[in-house]
Amino acid sequence: MKYSDRKKAVLMLSDGSFFEGYSIGKVGTTTGEMCFNTGMTGYQEIFTDPSYTGQVMITTHTHIGNYGVHPGEAESAGVKIAGLVVKSFSQISSRTEAIGDLQHYLEQQGIVGISDVDTRALVRHIRSKGAMNGIISSEVFDSNELAARLAACPDMEGLELASTVSTEVAYFYGDPTAPVRISALDYGIKTNILRSLAARGAYIKVFPAKSSLADISAFEPDGYFLSNGPGDPASMPWAVELAQNILETGKPLFGICLGHQILCRALGLSTFKMHHGHRGINHPVKNLVSGRSEVTSQNHGFAVNLQEALASPRVEVTHVNLNDDTLEGIQVVGKNAFSVQYHPESSPGPHDSRYLFDQFFRNMEK
């Protein structure tokens, strides 16, 4: 597409804020909760992360699309964000390994986006006012119609999305002759989690979100895994009940992000909607057990109540966020189970937290 041929696009927020720009991806209209990611690399990994289902992504890095797309950098079978907002969009890929440019990739995936928006002003607005819904359109420009369509967009709080992105049929990942077997619950599992487990010698069976203990135990696993995913953990009582049942087996259990929140709710802790969430690849976390800090990749709009965790006799708080003192990790007292709010499988990085997978395998060896 020539620069002069670009089509108009608009963005409206639920508080009435209005931005104009140019259409990227598919021409159309989309709605979702506005969120922003501060990572300077890894845009394809972000766009294909199932945890972003139902969210319109704002990228804070200025240039997006300059290194194209590559099949090895997808975290799921397709793009999961509801829409995309960028400052400067490149339709030219500078990387020889790329299979194509981001514009055609977004078109093929049916993703509506907008470029040439002052993303700094937009992010500052959301950081000040809090998470809110938004609508992008490159076909509808009447503010009244945009507002009407936006009003029909559901709020993320109370929304159950994990079962909508989960696999419908259980499947296997890894080497069948591997010495360790893991039953993984798919609430929106990222491919690099499976890679990280398989690389350490695991054969994994990935189960639909609403599986029973009998379903996942029939695989005779050495341990259980609760994955990341989208939506409000308070809307998933069936997942909380399963986590409670897994704890009763005494076998090792590891949870990441939404899986962490589900495990914590199984222990009687509450979760809450954050003001604007944590999304990026540079969030500092302190390991209270080792005393060391780590730079982490994060993507969550809900969190677990830290004060409840500190007061609970069933929970040992192991990790806290150094930016805002939110809860980042726990160990279950008297059980072989732990979880973290952030993403140790982070791709393209950072890799500070990969040791958590090793910890899970040590637990299974015991």
C-alpha cells in the first residue's frame, strides 16, 4: 500500500476520548479492553498470546512491523488480540528470515488496527484513568454509532474467556519416551511453556480447560500444570475446584499467571481487577527466598490480594513486584505446589526466571 493510499481510522474510548489515524491490518471495526505493552521487541509473541484475548493492544515502542513475522515466534495458532494501536507502522520487513510483512499477516488474521496515534498521550491517559474499553474503526466514523457499538462491549471484570481459547480436544506435546509426564490444563497456554517443559525432559498431555481430575489423572502424570490465559479468575469456580482436588493428590503442581490466580483462589485468597495491569518485559520482581531480583515478562490485568496471602497459614509469599509491591509468587505450605504471576517462559526474553521450570522438575524428582 502506498503512503498516499492509506485509509482513515478512528479510535474512541469509553470515556469519550477520540483519536484519529490510519488503518492497518483489516478494514473494519473492533472493540475490547484497552491495554498497553512496554516491550521494545517481541510484538508477534505478544499478538499471539492467548492471554490477550478480548483486548486492544497499544504498543509503546515507536516502530512496529520493521522485522516482519516468523512462524517460530508465534505463541499460538493465530493472533489473539482484539485490535492494535501503534505510533509508527512499517509495511516493509528488514529481516531475511521473515516469511512476510506484518500488514499482510494482520489482514490474513482479520485484525483491525490504527496507526499514527499519539501512543504516549494514550498510554498516559490509561495510566491515569485506568483500564477502559475502546473501539477502532476504519469504516464507521459517526461518533454516536461508535459509542453505541462500544456500549455493547463487555467489561473484562467478570468475563470468563479461558474456555473460549482452550483446546477442545486433549493433545500431546514432546517426546513420548521422555522420563517425566505432565498433565497441563490449557486456559490459554503459550507454546513456549510447552517448549520449556519438553526441553527439560517432559512428555505433556494438554487438556481442555474444563477437564476433571479423573481426566487429567488418567495420564498418570508426575506433576500438574495450570497455564496462563485471559479473563477474570473469579469467573472460573470449576477451575478453582479442580486446583483444590489436585492439591489433595499431593503431586507437584505449578501455575503461571492465570494458573497462579486459580491456585491462590483455591487456597481461599481473593483476586481483584488492577487499575491498568502489568504488561511488558522489564518488570522487576524480588525473590524473597533467595533475596535476588529478576527482570520479568508480565501480562495480567488481575492480581491476588497480597495482605490475605501474608495472613494465610496455607501460603508462603515467595515473590513481590518491586514497582508496586503486588504479589508475584507463592509456595503452598505443606504441599508440593507453587505458582508465579509472571511469565518464566518469556520469549524473546528476559530469561531471568527460567529457573522456575527447573524447580518444578526438582519437585517432580522428589
